[in-house]
Amino acid sequence: MEKFRFLTSGESHGKCLTAIIEGVPSGLEIDIDFINSELHRRQQGYGRGDRMKLESDTVEITSGVRFGKTIGSPITLSVKNRDFENWQKVMSVSPSDQTDDKAFSVYRPGHADYAGSIKYNQQDLRNILERSSARKTAIEVAVGAVAKLILKQIGITGSSEVTQIGAACCPDKFHQEIDLTREKGDSIGGKFVVIYKNIPVGLGSHVHWDRGIDGRLAQAVMSIPAIKAVEIGDNPLGFCGSEYHDEFEIKDGEICRTSNHAGGIEGGMTNGQDLVISAVMKPIPTMMKSLESIDLKTNQKAQAHYERSDVCAVESCAVVAEARVAWVIANEILLKYGSDSIEELKSRVL
Ligand SMILES: Cc1cc2nc3c(=O)[nH]c(=O)nc-3n(C[C@H](O)[C@H](O)[C@H](O)COP(=O)(O)O)c2cc1C
């Protein structure tokens, strides 16, 4: 069941990235500066590559908004790829521009190249790279910003924090860890946490497997490129039951809990505590120190293709995860309380 629905399109070096969102209530003020500031946050972070210096993402809205407010119709967002001017011929839609410039045929380990080229019967691995690249997360962050604007109307706010880079668990050591990795021509991953506050009780459901909000959140975060593990609340390994489960108490006449190990979800439903989701990002697969691979044209050993790349993108990835969590919460809010106008939604929630 989806109320907040969208599709995105666009290649990494194509003209632009686009999203069409459906289900946003009418009357929602669209703060473009806020959307752009979220796009900016995604581009920051220690360890990003040179491309981030080239791109300064901004959103353009071409439907669904009039005089600053949504009107209930589908919203179209687009983000230009500023590097496109250097790639116009290579990414042309016209058959007359056919070129082998920027084509490559050596599979990059850790990327979609090998499986994607077999699945889509492609000999030029650029045809797989262009859409599997994490560049598409820019438009996802713009969609997430719209979801955040809905949530803000009912007092729900989110944030994220990097909790580990490689083996370092203390923020003071993060930059050093990334610098050492860069010097070695290598790459590094890490872990982050996303927290959303002021969540109503009862988003999601226990009645069917596919309605649990924990499952929906896990899918949304796990499918971010390079995410390899998702946890809701505290990892329960090493706790015994009496330590892990969050006991009830009454404080100032209200039912509350003595802890939040469950991360705000029990039985597939939000329980009113903060939503806490952590995720682990693998080391970036494209490295200066390139990996052993095979050239699909010759079936011979070759060094993996290198293209301008991040050394570490955990901070940006956390911003992408914030956006994805915002979609899931916004969808559940609209399912539970209705989605026609923002005034109606507010009167039902608050
Ligand atoms: C924000 C962000 C930035 C990324 N930057 C790069 C990059 O510069 N180079 C790279 O090889 N992979 C990068 N990745 C990771 C790859 O996109 C990802 O590992 C690859 O598409 C394979 O998908 P999988 O790891 O989910 O299997 C990035 C991921 C995210 C979320």
C-alpha cells in the first residue's frame, strides 16, 4: 500500500535526474531553499571525490506547486547534472552520435557491472554504470526533502550521525582514518545512525508481514548503494532479555519507558519512542589501488576501470538514509491519517 509514491529517472552523466511524486497533500508550503540545503548536505562530508566540487545541486520544480504551495497534483522535481556539458556526445540519445569514447569493458568488483551486463545484454559497461551509480541518490534526497516538509507540519524531525569510520568509533579519529586510507589509494566504509523524533504510536502494522514498518524501513535503507546491514534500535547481540526489553513506567501521569533499545518499533508498529535506525556502508568499490578483474571482450585478466571516486561517503550516505526514512514515515502517516490537504492532515494528527 503506497500513498506517497514516486519514480525517479536519470543517468549519472545524463542531462538531469527527475522524480515525479504523487500523494503529497495540497496546501503544503514548498521551501525550495530547504530542498537545496538537503542536496548540499548530501554533497558534503570528508572523503568525497572531485565530482562534488563540480556539482552544486539545485532543484527545479515543474509541476504540482503553484505560488509556493502544493495543489494536490503530481510534483515533478529535477536536478541538473552540471557535468553534462562535458558528456553531451557520450550520453547522447541520438544514434548519429554513437561513440566508444568513455566505453569500458573491465568489470569493476563490488559494482553492478558483471551481473548488470549479463542481465541487460550490454557490452559497454558504461550502460550499467550510469544508472547503478549513487548519483541517483541526489534526486532521492530531493524527494526525501518533500517528505520531510510533510513531517515537519506535524512536528516530526529527523537527523543522522556517523558512528564509525573503518575501525574508528570516535569522531576525533574519523578524518585521520580517511586521510590514511586515501594515502594508500584505498577506500573505507563505516556506520551511521538515523533518528526521527515525535513519531505517533501505530504507524505500520502487525497484521501482515509486508505492513511492518520495520521491514519497510529496512528495505528502504538496505537498498541504498553500498549498504550491507541495517539495525533497528540497539543490536540485541550480547543483551539478555531483562536488559534489552524496554520496561514501562508512569511519569507525570503518562505511560513511558525506561529505555529505547527497540528503536521505537515493537510488533512492526511505532510505539511512540524515537525511531532509531543504524546502517553499515561497505568500503567504496572504486579505488586508485585498482582490483584484479577480467575484460569481457578478451576474457583475459585486466585491472578494474577507475573513474573519479569518493574515498569515503558514509556522511553523505547518512543524509540519503534520512531521506529514505522520511519517505517511509510520510507514507505511513498519509496511510493512517489521510492525504488530501495539509490542513486536514494536521487536524487529524495534532
Ligand atoms: C552517497 C554515496 C556515494 C557513493 N560514491 C561512490 C563512489 O564515488 N565510487 C564508487 O565506486 N562507489 C560509490 N558508492 C557506492 C556504489 O554506488 C555501490 O557500492 C555500487 O553501486 C554497488 O552497489 P552495492 O554496493 O549496493 O552492491 C557510493 C554510494 C553512496 C550511497
